[in-house]
Amino acid sequence: MLLSRPGCHLCEQMAMELLTAYPQLAGQVAEADVDSREDWQRRYGLKIPVLLDTGDGGVVCATVFDSAAVADWVRDRNL
């Protein structure tokens, strides 16, 4: 799950980098507005974009695309 905000250039950049590096994730990574849920807004509102692992709820990376963290996540989840 990629938490973002409409019009956020950092969010658009992370989505582009993620899908460029891992095209197999297209259709598997959903985007959601961080402000659509109060708990997300409170927890992640100042850290967007945030890539969350919906399996365990952990943060894969936040603010910028972390290629090493995403590579580890993709490998560990066999994505």
C-alpha cells in the first residue's frame, strides 16, 4: 500500500520509481490517500509517501524510494 496525497510530487516520484524498478508489482500495490483515515494521517501525515507492507503493517520505506529496503521486501515476500 502506497500512502500518498493527491498532487504530491514526491508520492508520484516514489510510485514511478517503484513500478520502474519492479514492474511485476503493477496492480499489486494499491495507493491510498493518507488523509482518508485519521490513524494514517496522524501516524504518517508528515512522512508521505509511505510504502506499507499490508501483511505485517510495517513501513517498507518512507519519504523517498529506498531501493535496498524495497529489494529486501520484494525478496522476502517473493514478489
